[in-house]
Amino acid sequence: MAMVVDTYLPIMEHRELAAMPSSEPTTDGVTQTTDAPLYWRADGPPGAPPLLLLHGGPGAHHDYLYPQMLSLSDTYRVITYDQRGGGRSKTDDPAPITWQTQVDDLARVVTEFGLMPPTIIGYSWGALLAMLYAIQCAQDGDTRRAPARLVLVSPAPITRAWRDTFESSLSARGRSAEILAMREELAASGLRERDPAAYRQRGFELSVAGYFADPSRARALTPFRVTGRVQQSVWESLGAFDLRDGLRGVHCPTLVIHGRQDPIPLDSAAAAAQSLSAEFMVLDDCGHVPYVEQPERLFTAVRRFLAESHGPLRSGHPHSAHHD
């Protein structure tokens, strides 16, 4: 794969893809307080406890988390939005979108929806965005908007070095005999001529297959697009980043969940959990997309954590554990 995206799903910006069916939002709209309007949607009972869900990217959109993540909307009000520059929040503004742009947008979303303090579930880049946001709240002394709880699912690498390791790992997976054989089979199938839509769908599945413990599971992932310029500008703005010191200043109940076969290094997720004094759960037979690969174990863990955590940790009593 020539270019890495999401944390990290491939650039599909110029391809038309048939998305899997997804439930219509209970309600949706655009934000009123951000510098650019951002598309948002909310699902679940209006009076239920709210969860703010952050999608991956940068430059992607919320759709590919669904329909699976809608599992939480039976007992929670799940609020999400397309981050600036992607999905239905694209902008013509030529100014580069940076990590700071995304953090500032997140702070305004939290305020606009009255989520103070928010419970945030971040997936992939969204988990890194949640960490960047929590670090800034801690450094600014912003206790009103600081997260009450964090759930970090398949978090993006928390240092530049671990991101480099990830890129190498993903590239090697894309050259595996299994995936190369699948590509050759597709090329020889004649599907491009018989059914172009099915051919594009299969092409998408193969483009993300390296993220999965079992490449065949990629067919259950809702297709999506990434805006390449946004992805590039956000990652460039982070430079030679290392979040470990900043995370030690964040104090809220946190659950980190990572697949053992995720191309993102397990060491990165473990370091994030250690820096946050967080509970750390490792899912076997699982790559980067646990809501597709291990949904029952993922959602059971998330629901249990949300039910058990009801406020900031007491000083000196880190809530940490490790599950295999």
C-alpha cells in the first residue's frame, strides 16, 4: 500500500463505493459554534446517558463505525460528528487542518451539546484525538470540559517511532501470500466487466485486509473515504510526537482495548494505558477493527467499564488491569 490512512484505512477518495446499510440517525444536523459547520448525528433514547464517539482518520467520517457501533445506542445516547475536512464536514477553506484544529473543534462540540464533562469513546485516530484533547484540558486546567471517562479502542500510535513501525508492518501484510493470492483471484475473475460495483467493493475489502487478523472479515466493514490533504496536514502538524509525558497528567477512568494482531504495535497501546493508569484489555484473534472482528467481547467490556466507572479516580488508586 503506497499511502497509509486512518489508523489506518486506505485512501478511497476517488472511488464510488456501495456502503452497507446503516440505520438512519435519530436526529442530525450541523454544529453552530465551530468555525466551520460540522455534520453531527445522535442515536438512542434522548434521555439516556450520552456518549461522544470519535471516528478514525484523520480526514475520514463516522459512517464506517456503523452499523456495529449502534449496538451502544440501545441504552446510551450516542453522539458523533464528521471531523473537519471529511465526510459531510468538508470545507473549501484552504488553510491546513491540524491536530489543534481538531482538538478545538472537539472542545466546541462538547460545549455545544452540553456534555460537560464528556464520556468519550475514540477509535483509532479518534482515540489519539481524545488523548490530545484530554492532555490539553489537563494542561489548561479546563476541568469543566475535561473527559469524565475515556474508552480508547485500537488507539493510533502515541509516538512517531511507533507509527513508523506500524507503517512497516502494514506494508508487509499487504505483501503477504494470502492477500496477494486474493488480489490475483480478483484480477482474473472478470468481475470488473460483469459487475463493476461488486468489483469496487471487493477492491475495498482487499485494500483494508491487512488490518484484520483474518483478512476475510474485511467484507463486514462499511466502506468509507478519506480526504488525503486533511490526513496529510494533520499528521504533519504532529511532527515527531510523543504523548507519553502529557498522558501522565490526565486523570480519569480509562479503558484501552487493542487487538493482539493489530498492525499498530501492542507496545504503543500498552504504553498509553500505563501512562494513563488505565485498564488495558487485549483481544486475541483480533486486528485493528474489533467492532467487526470481536464485537461481543468489545461491547461487553465497554458496557462493563461504563457501568463501573462513575467519576474521577482517587489519587493513588489507579484502575489498571490486563486481560488476555
